[in-house]
Amino acid sequence: MKSIKLLFVVVAVVFSSSAFGQELKFGHVNIQKLVTELPDKVAADKKLQNEAQKLEQNLKVMNEELDAKYTDYMQKRDTLPELIRATKEKEIQEISERLKNFQMLAQQNLQQQEQQLLQPIIEKIQKAIDEVGAENGFIYIFDISSRVVIYHSEQSTDVEDLVKAKLAATAN
């Protein structure tokens, strides 16, 4: 629905400005490609990878604890009194639940950290795109990585190099 509304807005702008004899400038950029090429993204990925390794190590320790308790229980279960057997089964169940909860929380934590690390990068790119659009007189700059654009012709200007130059200038 958004893309249809956007199309109508673009068509309206084209018709209204052609009636007044104005030249329209449209541009496009692949934001996903820009994000992956930024040094900030590489640093963010490395930080996330380190955090994921720490969480995975904790998960491994918890899995080893569960495996050891289960193996011990399986070896002794036939010789254990009913009360001790029930207690050990409950203990194994609790460790298993803790493991599941830890996995879920670890995944949520990593997703949250990724969002926090990417937000400044996205804002930086958006600021550069806004500046490129204003400085070069573009009516619209479309993100072709989001596939919202229904069509772009050879007359549409790829502003990726301009945005990269703006990002490089702000990095110094």
C-alpha cells in the first residue's frame, strides 16, 4: 500500500512540475550495500561476533553440565531410591529449562545489541543521503535494496558515490 501511495505522489509531482517546466532529478542508492561497506559495520560485526562467542561458551558449559547430570542419572537410575531418582529428574528438567531460557535470552540480547550498533550507522547514512539530495537538487532518492521502487530508468542517478564521498568527509 505504501508503494502505491508513493507511486501516486511521484506521478503527481512529475505531472505538476512538467506543467511548470521544471527538471526533475531522481536518484537511487543501495543502502544495504553502503552499510556493509562501512568500517563502522565491520567493527559492529566484530563486536557482535565476540559477544556471540562469549554466549556460546556459556551455553556450551551449561550443555556439558546437563549432559553430565543426565549421563550420571542414566547410569545410576535403576539403583536409586524413588525419592532420589525423582529429585535427579527434577534437577535435570530444571537445568534443561535454564538452558532453553538462556538460549532465548541470548538470542534476544544479540538482536538488541545488533540494533543498537546499527542505529548510528543507519542514521549516519541517512544524514549523508539527505545532504546529497539537498546539495544536488534531487526530488527523490530511492533505496533500491528495499525493493520499494517499482521502476528506475537509466535517467535515475545512482548517488552511491556521492553518499560514500559524504560519509568519507564526515569520517575525518
